[in-house]
Amino acid sequence: MAYSQSFASSIPGSLSRSPDSGGAPFPSHGTPAWIRFTWQSAGIGAAPEGADLIRPATREEGGDVLKIFLLALSMDSAWNDSLALAEQHLKAEVGRLFNGTEPLCLVIPKGNRIIAASLMDPTPEASSHLVSGPAVLMEYRNRGIGSRLLHASLNTLREAGLETASGVTRGRSVASRHVYPKFGGIGAPVIFPKAKEEKSKA
């Protein structure tokens, strides 16, 4: 879903596939810590069924959107060891994207509250176009909301001119296991510069 601000400017390419993986993008020894998913805009297909109202966020809703992101992260144990870094990054990105031009952010309201949100960066050279990924409050999960919000986000990025969209998340997160593989999403492990340095010292 997110990664530390110090890594945001340059995410390396995916690792090579294991020769024994049978074409699977993940190494045979286990789930990688970080996974980058990519989608071809022309191949995302039709939107899944659902009656949720998905609308653009207003600039004034930046604070509410950030709360959704932080609550969603705190409820996914896959982020426990990276929670502080993810929070730091999301706060910085919400501040940057909501204080610039009109934010490219989608929200799903229920009554007078927001229950899901997705923040995007349509800049072609962005290291992750899905800045937050679809974030859904715990009590509204398992209803297909995350899938519908992901599709809407990918469609929004396509309308912004992107032929390929990407998003980075934790390897054991709910997103990597149940949401990001949809709509043609292809995942591959990534190693951040810090992780490379630590590995070289071992």
C-alpha cells in the first residue's frame, strides 16, 4: 500500500523469477516482503457489480481521507513492522497531493462519513501510481468494496493517460493476497535500497 518517504523517489525493478517457480513471480522460499503490482490499462475489464457511490474527494476532505488510510493500515497485521514508515509516507503524500492541484482521490461515502478511499498519482514517472491503494474501514470489508474501488482507481488512471499503472504493497497484506491480483494485476518482488544494503552487509 505504501512505503517510506525515503524510498519513494526510486523503487527498483522487480527481481528475477526463480528458475524453479514454474513461471510464478514469487521465489519458492516464501512470500517476499514487498510486492509491486502492475496493470495494463487496456486489460482491466468491466467494473465489478456494486451499488456503492464512488466519487472524487474534495480538497477539504484530505484529513478524513488520511484517517481512513491510517485506520486501514493499523487493522492489517502485515504492516506491523512498517507501520511508522507507512504512516510517515502517507501523511507526506496526502499533504503534497491535496495541497497541489485537485487531488486524484476517490472516496466511498456512507451517510455522512467516508468508509473507503484511494489516492493516486497520475505522474507517469511516479514510483507508485496507487499511493494508498484501496483502503476500506474494517467494518465494511468482505463486501467487494476494495475490488470496486481498485477498478475505479485503475480506470481513473487510464483516463489520466496512463497505459500501465503500478502499486506497491506488503507481501502478506490483504491487498496483495485478495485485491491486487484482480483486473490483470501481476505481482513481482521488489527490494528497496535499504534492504539491499543490509543484505550486502550480511
